[in-house]
Amino acid sequence: MATLFGVPLQALSGQLLLGLINGSFYAILSLGLAVIFGLLNIINFAHGAQYMMGAFVAWMLLNYAGVGYWPALLIAPVFVGLSGVLLERVLIARLYKLDHLYGLLLTFGVALIVQGLFRNHFGASGLPYAIPAELSGGHRLPFMFLPTYRGWVVVASLAVCLATWLAIEKTKLGAYLRAATENPALVQAFGVNVPLLLTLTYGFGVALAGFAGVLAAPVLSVNPNMGADIIIVVFAVVVIGGMGSILGAIVTGFGLGVVEGLVKVFYPEGSATVIFVIMALVLLVKPAGLFGRTA
């Protein structure tokens, strides 16, 4: 059996795939955080709870209404996004002129409330969500067996991330969004409804979390703690990439997932902390993050 540094290539390939899958979730979630912070200057600590909501909406659609995976992939992000719109209009919009700490504390409280409600109703144990029949099975590659659904997760995540980056960086709407964060009064003078723009931006960032939740549902067990388990790592990814950097969130999300997978092969004990070690090193060398801009 072929090896690399004494590690069988099949085991190495399997861990790289696992790293890419984790990186897909890191990338989408950190992208949503980057959109919200970069354009609204709100540190959205409720992002993990909204990710969990996406998975639960997909599960409830299947078990209560018989609605399968493919419609849920659209319905769940829309539902989570609308809940985000409501949250932004009722509470978050009041905090834009205040220190970032107020937004963090508010969204942290919202996350605790949402997680508590779901835990009380569904319990703490995981609920299964079946892989859709079209994506079941897998493909035999030279060094590994590739499950079809896991390959789909990577492709879908990459497509959504690139589409979001193009929309924000290369379109007129994206230019309005970026301008509204710098000089909202001037943008408003050109007839743009800035408050509505900010509300929809928050809803879109939250919808990305809901989309990631639906993707994760067949891979992970659907449970109220799934967002709390990943959100700290995602915040570390955002800090490494640069707070508010769209490209940084995507690149570091996928990249750190792969690094984490490699560390599990060569030094399994360090896999749980490697991202935080990298974060500390990056902050020492470049406090604004790899893709962040120094103020």
C-alpha cells in the first residue's frame, strides 16, 4: 500500500476529504459572519443558533410536512433569513451607533434563548436526517472511496461562496452595500433605502447560516447544540481571515479545514487546537488578519 511519511495514502485522502467537508461549513458560516460584520459592523453571535435552526427547519419539513431535502435547501434558508430580518428590525437596528460589544451581547443572548427553546422541545440527543436518494452511494477513486453526498457538500459550498463574493464585489448592488457602510447619508441621497438594504444584508448573512445547517443535517446529527459546537471555531476562522473580509472568510474557511484534517493524520492530539494556535500566530504577525485591512 502506498504511503506518505509513513501514513497510508488512503487514510490521508480520507482525512483530507473530512477536512474539506469541515472547511465547507467553516467557509459558509464565516462568510455569513463576514458579510454581517463587514457591512453592518455587528458581531453576530447568534450565527451558530441560526445554523442550527436551518438544520431543524429541514428536519421538521421532512418529518411534519413530508417536504424532502431539495425543497428544504431553499425553504430553510428563506425561513431563517426572514427570522433574521425580524430580529434586525426589532432589536439589532437600535445598536448600529453603539459599541460592537452591545451587538455581541444581544446576539449572544438571542443564541442562548433559541438554543434553550429547541433543547426544551426536542431534547439534547441528535435527530437523524436521511441523505437524499439522488446523493446516496459513492465513487471509488484511486486512493479512497468518495461518498457522493460529501462531494456535493464541498461543491455546493464552494459555489455559494463564490456567488456571494461575486455579488458583493462585482455588482452594483454590492457597491451600494459597501458604500452604505462608509457613508450611509450620501447613499441615501441617491435614493437608496439604506435601512432596508442593511436589513436585507443581515437576512442574507443569516440565510447563509441556514443553508449550511441544511447541508450539515445529513452529515451530522440534528441537535440544539450543533451551532454552539462550531461557532467558536468559525469566529477563529473569521479572525484569521480578517474581520469583514469576504475573500478571507472563504479562503481561510476551506484552507483551515484542510489543515485541521492533515493535523488529525500526523498529530491527532493537536487537531482540536490547531486553528486557535494559527489564530494566535496570525494575530501576532498581522493583527488585522491575513486578508484584513489595517485601519
